[in-house]
Amino acid sequence: MRRMLAEGGVTNVEVFAGQGTDPLPRAVSAAVAMIRIPRETLPLRQLLKNAFDVLRIGGRCFIAGANDEGARSAARLLDELFGNAAVLATKGGHRVVLADKQAATPTNIADFDSPYLDGSTFFACDVSLRTHAFRMYSRPGVFSWDHLDEATETLANVMRIDVGNSVLDIGCGAGALGTLAALLSQTGRVVMVDADTEAVRSAARTAEAAGARDVRVLASDVADAVIDQRFDVVVTNPPFHTGKATDLDLPRRFIRDAWTVLEPGGRLYLVANRTLPYEREIRERFGNIAVAHDGPRFKVLTAIR
């Protein structure tokens, strides 16, 4: 975002990385709030409540999104808070909805009582991977935020991390894989990256609570933040959905970035639904490929740089 603004010569915009208004100074008040509707309900509720709280009386809240991704239910929630939501425009299965803040207190907050609307509240669950047990912390909106997903567990059980290995976890989510890698490596550096700032916060808390050493967690578009660094191992469980559609462009970039950051002789471990066709991309990029796990639902592909 900062790069785009700079390239466009825009200088009167301040950018904060984070979910909702959590990273903003407490004294901020706004005349307009705009929300691109997220797919999950709790993050949506947090954003709507944040918008209500930060808007001054007379302020306007705009929300936009696709009907098949929850725009209608989002409009209902907006109306619960503000009491006057109205559809401004519809096109191609999308809609824009507007509400004005006319009072200091919400009209109805029955659907806004979750503790996770407070950005400082994390969900915690105990996980056991290999010989290590630790607590995973997460936030709504992070992939598989309220449980350890099967694909991550599958990859954790087959990836080889030697003592002293440096490891990069691309698309780290809540940090279970990267934290396990740090515990297995013991003395090697581990970096976890994710484009979602809530994932970054979650993974950092998971690693710290587990006592993992020499771990950094960075916000990054795939591996951009560490593209000039080199690692012995890359582990990844790449996303493959854009909305409800399967989109393999992003996983292909995960594979390309993994090849770039690996040391010669370094190892890639990638877990995926067994029907997803990543083999050709890995073989073309690395010149080799092997199957470390082939299960009924998931496979783990590996390659040497």
C-alpha cells in the first residue's frame, strides 16, 4: 500500500498495518469509514464495531462486497449497529451499503458480544506435534483459527528439520509449523511470514509462549520480506482460494519464492490437497520432486534446491 501511494505521488495518507482500528491512536475520530466485507463473521463484526466506535456523530460507514460472500448479512449487521443501513448500489452480484452514525450508542448490539471483537483477545488451543506440546494462539480470520488443521499436522509429521537448520515458513498462519521447526532446529534461526497481520500477531505469540528461540515473524507478500535471505528448509501450506474459486497463481508464487530463498541443497516441504496439480511447477523450478506423504486427503511434496 505504501509503495502504491508513493508511486502515485499521494502524500497525505498514513498507513497502519493491522486489523480494524487496533493499531490507530486512541484519539482518532473519523467522518467516513469504508469496509471491504471479509468472508468470516467475527472479523466482519469487529470491523463494523470498530467503525461505529471511531466515527463521530454524523459520520458515514460504507461497506461493499459480493452477495455470495455475505453482503446481505453484513448489511443486516450494519443496520443493527447504526439503525439506518441502506443499499446504495448493486452490480454483478455485489452491493454497496451505507449507514450514518446518528447516536453515540449502537441501536442493537446483540450480535456484537464476542470477546474476540477485542483485538487483544486470542483464542488458545493446546497442540501436540512430534515430541513437542505447546499452546497455539490465534485470532478470527486467521486460517483454521480455532483448531490445528489436518494438513498442517500432516506436514509437521513428515518435514525433516535438523539441529541448526535455518527455516522459513511461508504463509505461517497461527505459527504451529514455524514454532515446531524452531523447537526441532534448537539453534537455527526461524522466520515465519504471512500477508495477514492477525496471523503475524498470532504466530509471534505462539512462538514466544512455546519458548522457541531465534524466531522472527514478519508481514510479507509471500517471501518478499526475506527474498534476499537464504534458508536450509522452506515449509509451506499455501492457500489456493480466491473467494470461493480455486486459484493456483498464488501457490505457484510460493514455489518460486521457495526456490529463490533456499540454499543450494536446501529442502522444500509443501502440503496440499492431493488433487491440486503442483508437481509440474515444482519439477520445472527445482528439477526434481518426491512425495514425502501420500494420504487420502493430503500429500506432502518435497524437492531439493
